Amino acid sequence: MNVSRRDFVKCAGVAAGAAAAFPTIIPASVLGQDAPSKVLTVACVGVGGMGLSHIKQLVDRKTVRIVAVVDVDAFHQKRAAQIINKKYGNEDCRMIGDFREVTRSKDVDLITVATPDHWHAIPAIDAIRNGKDVFVEKPLTLTVREGQVLVEELRKHKRVGQTGTMQRSFEGFHRAAELIRNGRLGTIKHIDVLIPANNRYVGATWKPEPVPAGLDYDFWLGPAPYAPYTSQRTHYQFRFNLDYAGGQTTNWGAHYLDIAQWALGMDESGPVEVDGHGVYPSSGLFTSPTRVDVRYTYANGVTMRMRTRTDGISDGNIIFFGDKGSLDVSRSKLKSNPESILKEKIGDDEIGLYKSRDHFGNWIECVKTRERPVSDLAIGHKTNNLCNIGNIVMQLQRKLKWDPVKERFDGDDMANRLLTRAMRGPWSLA
Amino acid sequence: MSKKTIVSDGQRAASDPLAGQTADARYKSFNMTVDPWSVIATLDYGDDRTMVSTIERMILDADPSQHPGFEEKLLKCAADEACTEAGYGFICRLLALIASPKSVAALKKNLTSDNENIAFLTRMAIEQVPGEEATAALRAAAGALKGREAEGCAGAVAARTRAQ
């Protein structure tokens, strides 16, 4: 039964005038999807560092209400719930250990996912299959196959999904991409992407340690292979272990390769050749490359090289080289050569790229309009493919042909086996 | 000869394991190092992986024509009764890259191991093998397993069908 918000609050004895001053939190199961003032309920899955950032982005909005936080670490749950409860002036935020309690709950409309990478796909897919719209952090998935299933399910269930590649909602990157798409640099020849070096270090050996109280370590491992707990394995450091993430290739590549794809108009495709020469640790807990060096070639001849920067700067950088000039863009700068390029205006009859200046706001708006958001999951998946195939060719140390539509390597069985991996029970992509 | 050259008296220190041996034996030892293949079976969680990384690199760099030979060596290490869980895991990760139906035949009994970790590590290798032998082995294991590996194995069969 669909009940309008006004009818509901009348029955509850609240004056319509007063109700107009603040939204009443009513679960999606009661209100119709198209009620314009409906406040959407959100559950945040994964509330460590990045998850807290999600909460801070959402908690001040009047259009959503965070009703639950999910984490396998009780400390993270409590910290996140305290922030939310303080903001809302109550103790209502639920603290949950198993994401399925929210992805399958009729009282939750939206799910955000900010878990370690090996835990991105499964909660997002479960949420989508249960009628929820999702915001999934970058890098979208751990493997190419996970991304394929995620996008298939998104479309099948007609959900709205945003990737956390928030640079698409930054003015500088939008401007750069629009200038390039409208030919202000001429024909693009080459792109340089610099990404930060690893910022955590471990030795050649490690020792198993007792699992700290409050951490459900087995759930933290989830679909990843078993390995004894050691403190440098979890939380921020997961990024540098290929069982859980893709190192800086995905951590930062997901941001800057995304801008390259956008500027080149390759959101539904990708490069056709990739070559990698990373440097890997020969031992120790961390298994991701300590030095990234990947070269991509697109079908139109554009080349792109992503490598670890050596100047100590902890941000990425992307430089586009065209036959009429260059553009150098990062989160802190936008420079062109010649400088006149940045003064160019984009005409109404030219290509106007999707404009968003609020990545979470864009997602929420699209949830209501059912339009695709600026970083739709399919776009995030194509970008993420560049990261994952980059890691694969670096491991294999060879140049390979890539079919960006079929999403397979040509003629290399070993490389194609690395596009997917087994998941520890009970988890699967089925 | 440079004045800085110090000519050895040919005698090794008393603490040297090779002290007192004849010149021929000492020369032979110069050409011997530990066989990394023998290290795999003794690998434990947290150990230095430098030695076994050389095997990983050999396999990653190998021509496909060399894969059957490496597969056989890996299966031999896996069959070693003294093989540790961590060593078995290392072997299965490499087998995942090159395994053929031969690995399915050799390892399928481990899909239903009482040790959940061994069962999953085995599945890690076998899931990557294309073809009906692997599918049949996974299906049979899913029917025989209990607990979460039963679900994981069944899910793997379903996911495999979906991918096809």
C-alpha cells in the first residue's frame, strides 16, 4: 500500500505545516518510490577510514538518513555510530556485523560500500539483487569477472549504482576532459599518469598474531584465502596485498585512469594493448608492486603510461599531450601549454560532458530520477579493467593484446586465468 | 699482481663447514645451492618467500610448452606428505595459472578434505581448469562437502555455468 507522507503524519497527529519543516523518516516499504520528499534510508557497509568519509558526506543531508553501519570491526562500528548519533541527536544507529542484515532489509533503501576491495562485489551485488541502489568505492572490484557480474546485475535489476571515482565531480577534471573532448589540444598523442608510491613498509617475514578483540577476522577475510592474522594485513594495509586489493595500481590508478578514459571518450571501451614492467617484493606480507609501470595503447594510436612517481608527492597527476598543446591536471592544479587553452570556452553546440559537482549528491539525485549517475558502475568497471589488466601484465612482464569489449586477452591463457579467482565458501558470484 | 692482493693460504677457518675438505669437494660446493623446489613443501605462513619466488617467476615466464613439466613438479611437491598448508597454498596458486585436467585427477580428492583450508586451496587450482573434468569434480565435491565449503563449491559451479 502506498501512503503519502502527508497522510501518514496527519494520522500521527502532526500538523501538515510542522511536517513540512522537517522530514519524517519513513521506510521505503511504506512510502511510494516517487514521493518527492521521501527521505531515503542508508546503510553504510565498511566504516573504516573511507567509510567515515562517506558518513561525513551523507550525515548532513536532509534527503537521506543513515540508519545502520556495518563493519567486521566493532571498534569501527562504534566510532561510526557515535558520529551519526551525535549528529541526529539520538541513539538510533544500528551497529551490525553482517552486511546481509542491511542488504536484505526492507527498511533500507540505499547501500554504500567502503570495505577493502575483496569485499566490494559481494555486498553490492547482494544489495542490488534485493532492490537497493548502491554507491561502491573505487577500485570497483578485485577482478574483472566480479565487475562484469556487478554490472550485469545492476542492469538486470534496474538499479542506480555510482562508483566512488569522485574526480568526475571535480571542476578541474571536468574542465580538462571537456577541453580535450572538444579538440582544444588537437589530436591526443600520449598521456602520462603518475601515481604515488607505496606509503607502508614491511619486512621479508611476518608472524601470526592473536586476533584483536572485536574483530571478526574470519569475516574480514571473507572470500579471500585463509592466512593467519597479523596486524599489518588488515585495515589500511590491505591495499598492498594482492589477495585483497591491487596496490597503488588500483588505489590511485582507478582515479587517474578514469579521467583518461573520460577525456578520450572511452567509457564503453578501453585500450587494445597493454605492457607492464612492475617491480615486486620477493618476500613479505605485501605482494603488490613497489614500482608500477604500465603502458596502454588504444586502437586510435593514443598511448598512455602509468608509473610510480619518485618525487614523494602523495597525489596523482595526469598530463595529456596533443598536437596543439598539453594539459597537466591533478587535484591541486590545472595547467595548460599554451596557457590560452584554459581560456577557451566550450560552445553550446559542442560536446558537454556530464556535469556533477557533488558526487554523493549526484548519486542521490539519480536514485530519485532513475537516471545514470556521472560514474555509473559500468563506467567504473571499464576504468577498473585498465587497473586490473595493468596488474596482470606487470605480473607476467609481457605485452598483451586486450579486447576491451569481450574483456579478454588475446592468445594468453595464463593472463585470462588471472581475470577471475576462486572465492572461499560460502561466498560466490552465483 | 697488485700489492693489495692478499693471497690465501688455502686454509678455511675452523668454523667453516667445509674446513679440512679436499680441494675437489670444496670446488663442488661452490656450485651447489638449495633447491627452491624442496623449500616449497616446508614453507610456513610468514616465512621468507625469496626462494620460492624464484619458482613463481620461472612459471610466470615459462613458455606454454613448459607448463606440463612445471605442473608435474608442482603436483609432486603437493603430494609430499610433509607439505605444509602454506606450501600447499603456494603450490595451488601456481597451479591455478597452468593446471590441466591432470591436476584435477591428481588433486580432486582434496576438494573434500576435512581441512577447510586445504579444500578451498585445492578448489583455487581446479576452478581455473577449463573443461568438463573440472566441472564434474567441483560438482561432486559440492555434493559431498558440508558447511561453508559446500556452499562455496556449489557457488563455484553455478558461477562457472554463468560465465559460459
